[in-house]
Amino acid sequence: MEVIPKKGAVKRFGNVGTRRMRKQSSYDNIAGYLFISPMLILTTTLVIIPILLSGVISFSDWNFVSGIEGFHFVGIDNYTRLMQDESFHRSLINNLIMIAVVPVAMFLALVLAALINKATYFKTFFKVIYFMPFISSFVAIALLWRVLYHPNNGPINGFLRSVGVENPPLWLADPKFALISVMIIMVWTSLGFNMVIYLAGLQNISRDLYEAADVDGASPLRQFFRITLPLLSPTSFFLLITGIVGSFKVFDLIMVLTNGGPAGSTSVIVFYLYEVAFINLESGYASAMGIILLILILLVTLIQWVGQKKWVNY
């Protein structure tokens, strides 16, 4: 005998189920907020609030030594001064030149990753060897390369003289070669990280695609350009963004190797900002410089996000 529930009972049970679902949903929301709260608090405290304060300070002539009493608004004077500051212009140009490090390091890392991925033996050994510079102390790396680049007693110039180069470059002591010398070190240190990321991307590509290409008669070079590169485009996009942002933040190598010299040839925005803020004690002017750097990085990232729709395949 079929029992048909009354309409009121169905409605009552339906309301109870809805209330339980809403209650469970609220519990899930609270749990989610609790999980993200540590990172949210840290990001707000260490990133968002300092950026907002820097934006306010950039419109003043304040320095952190004078205290709150020395805080005076000067409008856009700091930004106007930046437009006329030749040292800032030189630092900006050096930063833009350093972007060339990113595609060079990505290309070399991709070649190494493809070779190691094809290798049968010592894969782990080569991964560790190439990754070591990335996890090593940048101060130690800078000191090591200072010895290698020494104009008179350095191994690099010693080798060049042995092969017949009579007047090898002075490297870090020469304004024409100092920035190139730093860029070589940046390529060397970032090579291992890029290679490991590319190796992870290569191992996620299905072997069936290459087997099908072999059946169709595609050469290894054609397979690389038609299969490997398109399927690695998300990895390349990630490395491109992180690499360009990292090139704008380089500081430790410049500080230890050249201290911005010779003649400002290796000065970059972050190093010049450090000099203005902590040596010249012009916090307002340095904050304006930091805001310009932030806008520049956001603009470059935005351009990449817009452009990636034409060449990144997900």
C-alpha cells in the first residue's frame, strides 16, 4: 500500500533540508576563510599596506629619520623630478636591457631540458648540477664571479690571453662590459630553475603524440616546433612573466659586484631606489620611484597577459 505524504510534511522537511544546506555552506565558507586567513593577513600587512603607504609618502618630502613631524605634502614634485633625473633614466634603460636575459636563459634552458629528457643515464645528476647556482647564495656567487672576472689574475682573461687575445675586456671595471658581465651571471643562475620547469613540462607531454608524428613521417625538428613548443607554451609564459619581473628586482648581484658602477653603468631602479632612500634619506622621492616601478611591472605583465592569447595553447 503506497503512503502519500501530506503537503505540509513535504514542505516542512524541505525547509529543514534547505536550512541544513545553508548551515553547511556557511560552515564551509568559514573554514575556507580560516584556511586563507594566514596568507591574507601576511599579504595585507607586508604587501598591500606598504604599497598604499608608499603611494601616500610619494607625494611628500618625508624621510624616515625625521619622524611624522617632518611629513609635508609636495604634490607631484617627486614625479616631476623623476622625469628630469638622468640617473633614474639610466637605471631604467639598464633594467630594460636586462630583460634580454629572460629569452636567452629560456632558450638555453629549453635546449638543456630537451637533451636531458632524451638522455638515458645521469638525469638526476645533471638536474642537480644545473640547479645548484639557483639555490646557492647570491652573495657567494657574486664573490666567485668577481674572482673569475678579475682583469689581471682572473681565469677568464687568463684563458683569453692563452688563445691569443692580447687585450681582453676589463669586465666589471669597464663601463662598456660591466652590464653584460652581470647579465651573463643572471643567465647562469636562472638556467637551472628554467630547465627544471621545462623538464616538468616535457614529461607531461604524451608520448602518443610523438609516436603518431613518427608514423606520419614528421622529422624530429618538425615534431619539436609542431608538438613540443606549442604544448610548452604555458610553461614558457610562466617563465617569461616571472623572469621579467625578476629582472626588474635584481639588487644583490649589483650591490656586491659593482655597487652600481663603474660610472653608473650597472645601476638599476631597485639599486638607485636603495641609494636614494637609505643613503640620501629621501624617502618621499624613493617612494615615487617605487610606485613608478610598480606601474611599469604591472604594465609589462598586462601586455604579456593580453599577448598570450595569440601564442599560448592550454
